Amino acid sequence: MQLAASYRSNRELLVNLTLRELRSKYKRSFLGWTWSLVTPLATMAVYTIVFRLFFRASPPVGVHKINVFALWLECALLPWTFFSTGIMSSIGSVVGNSSLISKTYFDKRLLPGSAVLAAGYAHLIEMGVLTTILVCLTDWSALYFLPVLFVFIVILGLAAYGTGMLFGALNVYFRDVEHFMAILLMIWMYLTPIIYPLSGTGVRKYATYIKINPMTEMTNCFRAVLYYGKLPTLVDFSYFTGWSLVMLAIGWTVFSHLQNGFAEEL
């Protein structure tokens, strides 16, 4: 309730901060927002070549017998990119707005919030393209799950926001946090079954440990509605949602406790 009230009372400032984040993202770039499509497509191409052609990775068959590794990959890679980008942008948002913090009093929790919203805007564009491709290759069933998909995106955004607030606040006092998180997210991604199937040879024996990772449930939820054309299991959804809300609560509490000292530290 406090979260919603804070953002309602500061929605104009939040919109302006988000727009500024969006404008500065690809400022003086020739391709501009086209990079939001080029970057994930290039990443998908690299992973597809390495894991599909070299390592012969083969995902389970999806809805209407679709068996396209690139699409199976993107169904989880795009949400992960949103999550990791939202976290890293949130961490840098506080230190990057030191002059604004030192000159103006406002709710500083809006800074990581605007960073996640800007990342979410790019993510919606990417998801729109992916959904269109899936509809063309299968049928209109992918559109039936759009409301559910939007709920997953919101939940993932809350997880990124909470995690970003937590480490963004710590980064003000310990500048190594940002560099540490870049390494942690890289390791975290490879511990999540994004570029390899959980049922793959050599992975099955570690499946129990990999499923402890809440982002494993994230990949299950997104792939269920996008690639397999069905709702995720209640266990996957509950675990993913519960963890996201816990991270939001922790991040909100830590950031709220530390934000009064930001101006002095910056």
C-alpha cells in the first residue's frame, strides 16, 4: 500500500524521470531504439550457433509441434535481459543522479523505479516482436495468454526493482557493489536454464539444485505461456511470485532506511 501511495503522489516526477532515462539510453545513436531489437537478436544468434549447432542442444517440442531453438531461447532470454538490465540500471541510477539528490528533496526510490520502467518499455517492444513471430509460426493461441504474460512481466519488474533498490542503496556506500553485481548476474544467468534445457544430458543430475534458483521458475512461467501454449504450474508461479515480493520488501526496507544519508555520501 505504501509503495502504491508513494508512486501515485509522485507520478509526474516518475514519468519525467522515466522519459529522461529513455531519451538518454540511445542518445546520439544512429540506430536509436533499433538497438533494443538488434542486441537481443545478436545474442540469440550467438547462443543458437554455439548451443544448437556445436553442442546439439534440443529443447522439448512446443505448441503445435514447434521446435525452433532460437524461439525457445528468446522466451526466457528476453525476460532475463529485462531483469538484469533493470537491476544494473537501478544500481547506477542513484550514483548517476548525485547532483539531483544533493540539490532537490524527493523520494529517491523513484530513481530505481524509473530505471526499471525504462527497461520494461524496451522489454515490451521485444516481447511484442517475439509474440508476433510465435503467432505467425503457430496460431493465435499466443495472444490468449497476453494478460497472463503481462502479469509475469509486472512480477519480474517488481523483482528487478526490489533487487535494484537493495544493491543500489548499498552501492552508494560501497562502490564495488555495482561491479560485483555485474559478475554475479553473469554467473546467475548460467545457473538458470535459459540457454540449455533442464532435461538436457549432464544437467538432469543437477536439476534439484537448479530448481532452487527462483529464476528457474521464471523461465518455466514465460516458456509455458509463450512456447508451450499453456499455463505454468501453480508451484512455479507461486515460488517465482513469492520470491519477487520478498525481494521487493527487502529492497524497499533497506533503501528507505539508507536513503537519508545519500546526499552526504554522494
